[in-house]
Amino acid sequence: MFSRSYTNLLDLANGNLSALDYGGSSGGGGGRPPRPRRMQRTLTTPGTLAELDEERAGSVASDVQSSLANDRIIVVANTLPVRCERRPDGRGWTFCWDEDSLLLHLRDGLPEDMEVLYVGSLRADVPAAEQEDVAQALLDRFRCVPAFLPKDLSDRFYHGFCKQTLWPLFHYMLPFTSDHGGRFDRSNWEAYVLANKLFSQRVIEVLNPEDDYIWIHDYHLLALPSFLRRRFNRLRIGFFLHSPFPSSELYRSLPVRDEILKSLLNCDLIGFHTFDYARHFLSCCSRMLGIEYQSKRGYIGLDYFGRTVGIKIMPVGINMMQLKSQLQLPDLESRVAELRKQFNGKTVLLGVDDLDIFKGINLKILAFEHMLKTHPKWQGRAVLVQIANPRGGSGKDVQGLKAEIEESCTRINEQFGRSGYSPVELVNRTLSSVERMAYYTVAECVVVTAVRDGMNLTPYEYIVCRQGIPGLDGGDAPKRKSMLVVSEFIGCSPSLSGAIRVNPWNIDTTAEAMNESIALSENENQLRHEKHYRYVSTHDVAYWSKSYIHDLERSCRDHFRRRCWGIGLGFGFRVVALDRNFKKLTVDSIVADYKKSNSRVILLDYDGTLVPQTTINRTPNETVVNIMNALCADKKNVVFIVSGRGRSSLEKWFNSCPELGIAAEHGYFMRRTRDEQWQINNQCSEFGWMQMAEPVMNLYTEATDGSYIETKESALVWHHQDADPGFGSAQAKEMLDHLESVLANEPVSVKSGQHIVEVKPQSVSKGFVAEKILSMLTENKRQADFVLCIGDDRSDEDMFEGIADIMRRSIVDPQTSLYACTVGQKPSKAKYYLDDTNDVLNMLEALADVSEEVGSPEESEILSPSEEA
């Protein structure tokens, strides 16, 4: 049966999940042994396994900080870096490390004494009866924890949602027809979520939440961060996406787009190969979740409910040590000699690609054909060797692609071929590493024309192979050279500044790039090769993993210094991280201080505090009006509405509250009671600056659809919440600079807020209002001994900051009870919070009840003499 937490997680993925009710069983060898590690910790939470049930889970709290040298990292991916095969006699299994796995090589960049544990699935169907023995063998010998997925679940998870939905979308293919990409299937999504849950269970079984780092890899496990963060609020989680991330215009077509974004935001660090991929992710967060990123000292971060989610941009590299050792293999020299003999006198261009619709293989062949036509000097001299690795693809798209490639090769060879010369050599098989490196060694140029690819390390491997093999060249080693033609749509393209970048869809320019690459002068070729080799040799996989884990450690430094708790259900779950001194305002505590005090000041914001921000009708209801009148009736109280709204609206709405003070337009206008005249809290009464600012604002309003100008008596506000998020923000920044330049000599301040740019007189703020009211009481010998300020937005932060400073300046009684309270659980200068407007009204109603209790005739008589005095 599913736990209730899993049911909650699928609140947004409705459907019958009974078909997915699997119970995964818990789960010997060869290969090189792993580095010495510490003793295994299969159960790190005190208690029995039954106590690990998610229905009883809470957050992990600890003040203990750890350093990388003493910690452990759990690397989680779809598949383990282990090869497994059934023994010939059918009894048991043999295991060895997968030497081609990135997961295996990333540990080269980690501290030597940092333990590495792997969690993932096996590329084999292990019977349930053998899973426990296999799991134990993998844990003991390889420090690997297998996640066994039932076959039906695995098919729908991997071949269904991963390969039919995510893979095409992340490579910019939309399912316009059922044959073009995969239409969204909710049952596949549910299988994806369940598979991620099973992975999380395997992680939790071996997890020490206070010591371990979690590093999740690739698009197969996008939902995993939510499961882990839900269980352990302070867990240190990193994620790296090895595929492209699509632009927001494509990503927004995914029906579960918000769920995946929110799950990723439960990580502490999210890694991408290129800035383009990171930029697309940030744009999605902005457009779909309203979360903007900030850049500080070279680091990009997203503020998500008090947590800073870091963005890491770092392309992965190759394993230099492994590649150099392979270059020493004895078979390589003979294989290179064979190829040089085969292509003697020919200029070899090489393509090495998986047989995949996104690799642009046929575009490359067509470009080569065009080169032979437009530059006939290469006919009989240039050869394109295309290695098409058939990597298990057998769908209709792959079969059609294969037929198209073979047809193009046949046509070109018939047209330009001659005895002893075939312009295109198509290799339709998987090559060994020795064969592949031999081809790299003899090729004058490698051509990569993928139309979309996450990284593609083929150019890196080629550069290292072209650097040379000791003893292979004979005599004095010549200067090394290599040349690259690469698609601008692959992840490694920005790193290879000496390569010729092409748009693979443009056959003409790709053909010209091929011609240029093999016609380049030898000196230029050598310089480009040297530049590339310096980068590739220093930015290898160890450099990548070391840099990533360093940034992950930096992103998690504050985990144990802040108060964290989880809120929300399903994929809406998130962790709120706030200062340890920030706490919820309880009615009992404030009522106790309220009763003891004799001179009180209550300052209240209006929108978002007394009425919800989401309501269309902003008129105060009867409850609000009654509470205001009850509080104002208490002679010990001075009550003010402090709002950014214009005075006419507030005056009209609170006309039935004769003793209520109002500070309108952030305090530019003030009055203490209904019968008093409005006072202007600013020496400047000239508003000529409005005639200067308004034309500038009109210019941006006309150019920005969805924006408008709000004209107040003392201020101008430009709103862009209904404009395109990206364009509106860009226009706001441009307008801010423009207005600051135009109004540089005017007595005004120009500030940006949430979806606004505001121009108002200098020294006008809610903080000034708070100081003036409290100073006024002190001058009247009624120094306040109770202050309550409540607000919900950035303008109220000035008020919170102001009353904190007032204490230091002795404007209030030293024993004053200060309550600065923000509405909503979010980072704030206030020390307290209330969840919403209902909490605010309930608390104010409790204070009003106290005032009414002490407001009896007998009590009034007792208070009168003191008031007269």
C-alpha cells in the first residue's frame, strides 16, 4: 500500500494508482576494487525500520556543521556504474565497474577520504528471489545500492515518460502528432513519480542526513528532490542535468511543468552544462512561478521561501587519465597504421554519433555532398567517415533515419565515387575504444552537426587523441593539430572557441565550414589545437566534479544555522528557512503584554494585512471596521492605518472610524482623527518633477503591453504585473535608470518594488511615519510601552527597521514590548509573523476584546484622572 505522503504527492496527478501498487524487494563480481571507505551505514536513523515510515517523518534538526573531508556523498542516477551479467551456468551474477560511466569517474575530483555511495538501477532483470543477495554483494564490493523496479513500472517510467515525454521535449520536439514525439500520458507520469519514490526509499535506507551530501543526476529523477526534502528538511541536495533544458515557450507545454520546477527547487544547487540551459530554467521559474534570480559575486541564486537555490554552470569534461592510458594500448598503433594505409593520400573528416534523430547525421552527409559539388578539388581527395553507433534504437524514427542516411550515402558514392575511392564511409556498428581512437588519430577534422545535444564529448576525445601517441609518429614528433566543425546547439560548443561553429540546418554554411576546416593553414590549425588542448586537459571530469561539490558545500553552509520547516502538500511542498529568532506571533503572549501596558501604538498596513491581496473588492468589511473602532475606543491606544493607498480611498472606507489615524501614500499625508485636517509630512510642496517623470513613464507604458501608470497626489507608480514577465522586468530596469538620470537633481527617490517602479518625494516612508507617531507621544509625556506594527510587503520593512532603531534612540520606554510582524512566512526584518489576514484579524480581535473588558464605567473612572493629568 502507498503511504499517505505519496498519495499527497500525487494530488496533482489524479488517476487510479492501484495498478502501480508494487512492493520493491530490497537488494557478486569482479572489476577494480573501490578506494578504501569507511564502514557502511545501512541504517543511520535510530530505531527500527518500521519507524522510517514517511507518515511519521519529521525534519532533521542539528546545529552540528560538517566539512567535506568528513562527509559522504551519495550519487543517485538512473543506472549504477556497474555492468552485470548472468553467469554461464545460470547460477548467480558477475559484476564489474562500467569504465565508461561518468558516475565512476566523477569521484576523481572528490576528496580522497570522502566516501562515495551509488544508488541506481541495474541494466538487468534480477529475479525477486535473488535481489537481496545481489543488493548485498553490490553494497559490499562496489558501495552500490540497487533500486529494483518491476518491469511494467520500469517500462512506463523509462520508455514511457522519460523517453517519450521528457527526452523529446528537452530536445525541442513537441508532440504535434502521435507519431511526432510522445503525447503526455498521465499513467506514465504516475509511474515516473512512483519510480522516483522507490529511488528515494533506497537512498533513505543508507542515508545519514546530518553528514551526507546527495548528488542527483539527470532528467530521470526530477521528482526525487521533493521526496527527499519532504523527509529531511535540512538535507544537502545537488542536482545536475546532463541534457539540454528547453526554452520556456516549449517547457510550458508540459502539463506537469510546475510540479517538476518545484521539485527541482527543493535542491540546494542545480547544475547545467551551459548558460543557455540555465537561462531557460531561470526564465521558466520567472514566468511560471514568479521567482526571479539574483547574481551576487559571480554566483546565481533563486530566493525560494528563504532558501537560496544556487545555479551552477559548468560543462562536464572527459577522464584524461583513462583516455591517456587507452592511448597506450598495444593494439592502437597497428590499427592506426591500417587506417592510414586505407586512407593514404586522402583527407579524412570524421563523424562519431549515436544513431539518433537529434544527432543531425544526414544533415552532415548532405553538407559534405554540397562541399564536393561547390569545391570539386576535394573530389577524390576528401573522405567523410561516419560512425553511426546503433545504441539499441529500433523505433520507427530510428529506422526511417537509418534508411535516409543509407540512401544519401549510396547516392553520393555513386555520383562522386571511383575505383579505390568512396567519398562516404558509413560504419553501422559499435566500435571498441581502440577502433574509435584510431579513427580520431587519422582524422584531419571532426564534424558534429547535432541539432540538439546536452554536451557531446566527441570533440574533447578527438583533441586528446590528436595530441599524439608516444612513439607512434616516429622520429621527431611533429606539431600537433586538429580541427573541429561543431553545431552551435551542443553543450560543448561555447567551450571550443577555436572551432568553426555552424547552424547544422544550413547545409550551405556547414559545407563551407567543412571546406574551411581542411583548407586551413597548418600554423592556424596548430594554434587552435593548442588552445583546445589546454582547455580540455585542465577542465576534465575531476575538475568538473571538484568544482560542483565545492559549490554544493558553499550552498549548504547555512543549513544548520536557520530554522527550517516544511509546508504544503504534493509537489507544492517546500521548506521555509528563516532566522532562528523569527517566530510566529502567539495571541497569548501579545495579549499578556497588551494588558500590562498603558500607552500603546498600533500601526497597520492595509492591503495584504487587513484585506487579502487576492480580493477584488478592497473595501473593509464590517469585522475590520468594528475591530478598528473597538481598539480606538481604548484611551490607551493610538491606532493608525499606514498604507500606500491614496487618502481619498482610505478616508471614504474608514469614515465610520472617527478616532482612527490614517497615514496615506506611505505617510506623505497624515491625520490623527477623522475630524482633523490632513497634514503633509514633507517640506517639498512643488511637484514639477511629475511633469518630467510622466512622459518617461508614458513612453514605457506605450511600449509595454499590460503596464499602466497609477497617479497619486504625491507619487507616480508604474505597474507591470500584467505584462510579459521577462519584458516587464527588463523595461522596469531600463525605466529605473532612465528616471534616475532625468530626476537626478529633483528632491525625489526612484525605487523598484514587486512589479512596480515608484517615484515619490524623498524622506517619505512608513519608517518615518512610525518615528513621527512615537516621537509625538514622547513629546506629550505618553512614552509608548507597547508597539505593534503589522505589514506584508517591502514598504513595511521600512517600518520594521524604523521601530527597531527607535529603541536604541530612547524614543520609547526601555521596557517597551515591541511586536514587528510580517504577514506570511518569508524573510523579513520583523521578528514575528502571522500566516495570513485571517490570523491578523483574529489577533486584533483578541486585543479588542481585552480593551472592551477593561472599558467598563468603573474602569473608565479610574483612568480619567490619569488621562487629565
